[in-house]
Amino acid sequence: MHNYIQAVGLAAGLFTTASLLPQVIKSVRTKSTKDISLGMFALISIGNLLWFVYGLLRRDIPVIAANLVTFSLAVTVILLKLRQK
């Protein structure tokens, strides 16, 4: 049963994390982040960082993995946005 629950968590994390990939790819390809909200990505990053810490405290691999990768992608968009200002 535990493996099933962990698989659901990993799948949820995969889809949540993958949702940022199109934005990262588009921002890198077009070299434009003009229409991206810095505030939204800052809030997402803070939330992902807190979820990552929560996962560490709970020793929950799906939460740790998904939020570490998602945090990295969100910070990438923030850095691209700041570089283009």
C-alpha cells in the first residue's frame, strides 16, 4: 500500500513540476520574459521552498523531489526575468 501512495505522490509531483517546463523553454528560446509576473513566480518559489522543507521534515521523497525541481525551475524563470530588466 505504501508504494501505491508514494507512486501517486511522485506522479502528482511530476505533473506539477512539468507544468513549468513550457514557460522555462519558451523564456530561454525567445529570450523574453516580458509578460511573466515576477510576483507570481516569487510566491511559487517561496511555496515550493516551504514544501521542500516540509518534505524533509516528514522524510517524504515525492514531496522533496517534486518541490526541489519545481523550485529550481521557478528560480530559473525569476533569474531570466531579472536579467532582462
